[in-house]
Amino acid sequence: MELFQLRYFMEVAKQQHVRKSAETLHVSQPAVTNAIHRLEAELGVPLFVPSGRSIRLSTYGKFLYDELFPLSGTLDSLPERIRNMHSRARPTIRLNVFAAWFIVMDAVLEFQRIDPDVNFNVVRSETMELADISVFTVQNYRSKKQKPGDIFVCTEEIYLAVPNVPRFQGNDSIRLTEVADMGFVQVSAKKYFRTVCDSFCKAAGVHPNTVFESDDPNAVCFMICNKMGVGFWPEFTLGNIRFTDHILLKRIEKPDCQRDIVIERHDVNSDNIHVQVFYDFLTCYLELYRLNHGGGGQPPAPAD
């Protein structure tokens, strides 16, 4: 028995008329007739008998109707409810990602290929204690008093993305004063990363001419990649330039444009061994990415 057959049966049992049932179900009359006939063939008994110009339930049909009636309001939602039940039964890791989105999501996808039974709940919340693992950014975190527990810290290089034009070709690094005459594409002023970028400009004595700003980092990325202006490009958050040859990434010489990425495992769900396994996996993944893509060394190469 299939769910749509049971839906059709319940509607016909209620209407006691195939054409009216088909209109209510927004399907053709033959589709309803065929579904009922297939259901009767599978059960080996007639579910309806003629009654003048309409039909009525047989003894077997009435029994089936009475059994299905308590479920009739939830038949359509049963598949989704079962999928949700399965999802809740899977081990779940709650991630709070405030930084390094690109690399963390890559790590999540890779981990799920290894262990597809693990479910991830990814949020951006100021209440980090509600997460199993938090990924956030702090400037000079190593100089601050650290809490006990599992904490991984690495340095994220913040590059400057510039148009791939002769003016910027040939050198791996750049000073902010060299682009003081250009428009800047930036995240909105209410974002923490904008505060970090503004501090870099202030230290260089540059007053950026912001030509575009947005709350959406993807929109900022899009505008930079389409040469609408120069912009700051955090290594782990936006990742390597794998999708365009229109821009170049330059290491900023002055000031030192870096920030600390912190991955912290909380003890809110200590019984979930998958949390510790993924924490170890994520920190190794980030460290390998840093070693393979330069992290503090040469900037990633543009895509071919």
C-alpha cells in the first residue's frame, strides 16, 4: 500500500463518489479509479460496492476506513515526521560559526562524507554556551587570559583583494596607501569585521572611500570579484579565489593585517563523543589548510 492510495481511498470513502473525489484531490478521475483498483487487488477484497449512481463502502472497506480514520489528518505529513524522527535520533553536533565560515563548512562536508550518520546544526548566536563548538575571532587572543578547556587558536591572514590589472600585477604584497585613491567594498559598519578593517585603515593613515557595503559577506565577495572596488579578504572566512581570475590577493605590508581564529569546545554535551571527534578533525583540518595554502605565508594563488 502506498500513501497516495490511502489518501485517495479515504477521500472516496468520504465522498462515496469517484468524480467528486477526483475534483477535491485535484487529480484525474482515472487516477483515482486506478489507485482504488490497485489497492483492492493488493488486498484481495472489494473496498466499494455499487449503490445506485454512486458507491458505498463494503464490509472490508468500512473496516479499513475505521482503522485509517485516526491517521487521516496526518497521512501527508507522515514521511516528513519519520524523516525528522530519524534526524533527531542521529548524533547532532551544534556549531556556532562567527568566523572562518568557508573552511568550517568545507570541514563539515568532508566529515559527513566520512561519517554520514552525524547531523550538524549550524547557527550564529551570541550565546556560545548553547553550542558544542564555537568558532569566532578575536584580535591578539593569545595575549588574553584564556579559559580552561579545549581551545585551538590560529592566525588568519587578511589579504587585500584588488583588480587583476597591470597596476597590481607582479608583486605579492601591497600597502594600503597604494589604494587610498580607490573605492572600497566592505561589510556594513555594524559588523565586527568592519571594525577590524577600519582599524587597519586608521593605522595606515588611510580614509577609505566606501563605494559599497552590505550585511551579506557573499554580496561583498561578489562585488569585489566583479571589480567594483578593492576589499579586505579574510583567508579562512572567504577562502581561496577558486572561481574568478578577475582579482588578485595581496598580502598587506603595513599594517600587519591578521586576526586570531578561535575554535572552542564547550562541555554542554559531554556525553556526545562525536563532538570531541569533530573538534579534533576541525582543528587538524584548519591547521592543514593553513600549511597548504600559506596561512601566514604566501597568499593563495588565483584560479587558472
